[in-house]
Amino acid sequence: MPRRAGAVSDRRQPLFDPDDAADRARADAAADDLFALARELGGTVSGEHGVGKLKVCQLSAQWDDAAVGAQEAIKRALDPEGLFNPGTKDPRPVAPSSWAAQ
């Protein structure tokens, strides 16, 4: 049995104009739909080398509050100053994900 039967990869980025707010919003909506479909089909939002800025907003949609709290506690314990990859490991970031941030 393969380790991974399918993957939703952020390497499949849609073409859009990052300076056009409407175009950017459509790309973000497409990413949200894609990640939601992956979860509906029993998959998870993850990456080969971590979650990163694009997918981090998706974590709270797939994890329950206890798992999100555990992730936040680990992050605070290992990085109390918030110096390591700021904004990439917070499952409840302030800013929404965006293809343009990549």
C-alpha cells in the first residue's frame, strides 16, 4: 500500500495577478475549496516540509481545540520569543492564508 495515495500540493498554484484584489480573492477561495475537499475525502492539510504560510490557516479547520491548544503550547515552550518561522506555525493566525504570500 502506498504511503500517500494523493496529495493536495501548494506547488499547483493558480495563475493570478497578486496586485488585483479580486483576482487574489478568487485564488484564496480556490485554495480554501481545495483544502476543504481534501479534508472531506479523509485527508489532511500538511506538507512535505511542514505546513507553511499558505496552509497554516487550515489547521484549525482540521484539528479540534485540544490539538490546536497543544500546538500552541509546544510553540510557546520551544520558541517563547516567536523567532522561529514567525507566522508559519500558529494554527490560528491573524491574517488569512493567501497564494500571493508564497
